[in-house]
Amino acid sequence: MDTMVRELDTASQAARAAGEVLMRYYGGAYGVAEKSTDNPVTAADLEANETLKSTILGAFPDDGWLSEETADSDDRLSRRRVWIVDPLDGTKEFIGQIPEFVVCIALVEDGLPRLAVEYNPVHDELFCARKGGGTFLNGQRVHVSGQADLRHASVLASRSEEARGEWEPYRSKMKVNLTGSVAYKFGLVSAGRHDATFTLTPKNEWDVCAGSLLVAEAGGMVTDPDGRAIRFNNQETLLPGLIASNGFLHRAILNTIRETRAALE
């Protein structure tokens, strides 16, 4: 097992430092802009991003960088190691003072995540994982749930997707719980607090890279909505949705999505 001790320590320190930045803004006054429709960015996102970049690339200057709040460069495509980060996943929840947002950091080697950190500064929850080393929450090892019956499974859903009616076909087939931040959903699934989450809305790599390793190292499974494995550090960063589950539910969720899609066509 590649321990990556220095990388994990650096990522954890960076996540906590970025979390401190976010908490200085949380509940206060700050500027908000729209990068695109229904896609806000705040001064907190931008300052937290600079904290992450200076800390991580200061320690590992030869690595590549992909962040939601940094202009992308094809330079990362030629790097074997690339940090994929989101300084604030759940910006809408942050603005609404809903404590369901996280700082996300992942280190990818040859397209596969090797290290992941997510930090919720409101709850002081630090999720960490290393490839082959398990997933930990505040230093304690965690595992996905053992729920195998989709009818009784707690499945986390997006509030905005719910508002658009996208979860209505699934409500009779599982227990749908609304939660902010796709990355935070993955963390909660990895800790066994909920059983699964999925989205059929395209997500960027920085939204899900860290969370995918958290779930996998906790014993779960992450695929695209058609059941295919996911690779990262692609030229096109948008992914066609995700399913993250405890593993026991994965086939049932895949089948339910296929059946629902067919019924709606």
C-alpha cells in the first residue's frame, strides 16, 4: 500500500485551513456572483481556493491542478499526479446557512483517485481515505451500511433536483432524503449514515472525485448511471451523473434507474 503520509497530512491541513476561511464568511456579509445560471460563487469560494492552492502546490509544486475556481489548463493532462479540488461544494447551502457543504480534495494518479479529504467545518467532520487504506471520519475508521433492501434504504437526493421533479418517480421505491452538496452526500454514505445517493444530472470531476474514493474505501461502490467505472483528469471534466452506494444496493439502483427511464420515454 502506498501510504502517502505527507500528501494526506498536507491535504488535511489544507482542508482545515480552507474551512477556517469559509467559517469567517459563514452567516456574514460577502459578495455573491453567478458564474452561470443557478451556479453562484462567493468571496468565500475564491479565498478558500487560494488557500488550498498555495498550501498543496507549495508542498508539491510538480503536481497538476484542477479546481472549480481556477482557470483550467491542459497542462494537467500531461501530469501523472493531479490534485482535483472544490474549495466549497454546496455553495447554495453555504449561502442559505444550511450546514451541508464541504471542502473537497483528491489526489489522482493516472486517472484514479489515490487520496481523498472532505471537510465540513460547521460540524468539524474530516473524512479521509487512501487507496487500500480505508476511510476515516475524525480519525475513526468507518464503513458503509449493510442495508440490502432498496425499499428500506435511505437514499440522499439533491434539493434542486427534487424541486425540478426529478425524484418524484423514485419516492415510492426508496426512502428519499434531501441533503446539500453531492460531495457531502458521498461522505455520509461512506460513514454508513445513509445507504446510497445518485444523480442523473452531469457533475464535474471536482464535485465527486474525493467522495468516490471515500465510498469505495469504506466498502461501497461508485459508477456512472450505466454502471461503468469512472476515471478522472479527463480533458472534459463533466461526468454523466453518478451512483454511490453501499454496494449491496447498487444493482437494484441501476435497475430502478433503467426501468424508470424506459417508463418515461
